[in-house]
Amino acid sequence: MKEKEALKSARDSYHYALNVLQGRFEKGEDIISKSTWYSYRYARDVLKGRFEKGEDIISKSTWYSYRYARDVLKGRFEKGEDINK
């Protein structure tokens, strides 16, 4: 897969970062940040840490807020705590 093709979707950008670059793909982060699933996976699998651009969308899901806090931050994700209020 080429970089230009990877920018077509969050899925493609995530897989390009994970499998081709084996690391951060800054050009694809805007599109990744539009997907809850891929924002969480990108933080967990690629960055192995916080993905601030994806936190707004992650915080809209109770399930992914919990998993992001548990698997990525290994602590509180305050932005995601307000979803149930």
C-alpha cells in the first residue's frame, strides 16, 4: 500500500501505520481521529500511548472510553467520564 492510498480511510491509515510504517503516521491522524474504533486501536497498537486527536470521539463512547483508560492510559480518562452524566 502506498501513502496516498492509505489516506482514503481511517482503516487504511491505521493499517498503513501498523503494518508498513510500524509507527506513527502523522498524515493519517486526522482521518483516524474521525473513527472511535481506529482512534482507540491506533493509540493502543501503534502509538502505545495517548492519541489526543482521537480523544474527542473516543469520549463519546462509554465502551471505548473505558478501554482507552484501561488499555492505553492505564489510568483515568476524565474526558470520557462525563458520558454517563
